[in-house]
Amino acid sequence: MWLFVFFDLPTTTKKDRRRATKFRKNLLDDGFSMMQYSVYVRHCASRESMDVHIKRAEKNIPELGHVSILPVTDKQYGNIINFWGKKETPLENAPLQLEIF
């Protein structure tokens, strides 16, 4: 599963910019990667793992602004087409899951 976090946070005041920066930093610290400036994505090995990361993101949402969280299956994510300029870029492979029995 893949977890997307989309957001539009106010940055008009110094306090707003600090809150937005803290939110982005918390996402990065939780293993998200920046796809675009206000779009972050993270691979989750299971639904339980995804629920944990959703709760962490929710806990750090600033009091102002708009945040959306979207879970996507591997199959759905596999249909994404990415472009950098006019050049298509290949899809990143999902991280391998370590299983210990």
C-alpha cells in the first residue's frame, strides 16, 4: 500500500511558515518522500502499518490549512505515469519487506 499526503498550508506569517515546515519535516522523519512540494508519499507494508502512519500524520496537522490523506494499493500506484518536463520517468520500485519468522 502507498500513502499520499496532500496539503495546502498557509505561509503568510512567520508562525505559519514554521508550522508548515514542521509538518513537512515530521512527514520526512516518518519515512515519507517528497513527490512535489505539497505532496508526500510513503510505502506501507500492511494496512496496520498504514494506520500507524496515518495517525502520526493526523497528530501533526497544523491548526490552519488543508490536509488530505489518500491510501492507494500497489496495483493502483503501478498505473501512475510520472513526467519531469516532457521526459517520462520510471516508477520507483516498492521497498522490499523484511519478514522474520
